[in-house]
Amino acid sequence: MPLPIDLPIPELIAVAIGEWRPVQIEYTDTRNGITQRTISVSSFDGVTIRAFCHLREQPRCFVLERVSSACLL
């Protein structure tokens, strides 16, 4: 069950990296499709989130501006 942590998304991603916790995100792809993803973040440069996507079962890159919500799992 997601934990309620009221942080801006960039700070939440930093916590996820530091605590090795997965994150559930709502993401809008380049075709404007919205998906819910569970990701395990490996790095974040302030713009791009590099993570293992549990839905696709492979590493993916996510653009921060396309993440509409996020919560720690």
C-alpha cells in the first residue's frame, strides 16, 4: 500500500533512490496515453528518471514533466 508522503515529485524520487523503494507513477507517454507504472529508480538527473519498469519488465527512461503523480511504495 502506498505511503502518504507529501513531497514534490523530484524530492520523492530522491527519497526512493536513497531508501531503495519502488515508486508508483502516473505517466503520460508521447502519444498522450496515461499509464500507471511501478518503477525502481536507478538514477535521476532532475529531468530524466532512469528506472526498471515493472510493467514492461525492462529498464526505461521517464521524463519528469510527463509524471503527473508519484507515491512511494
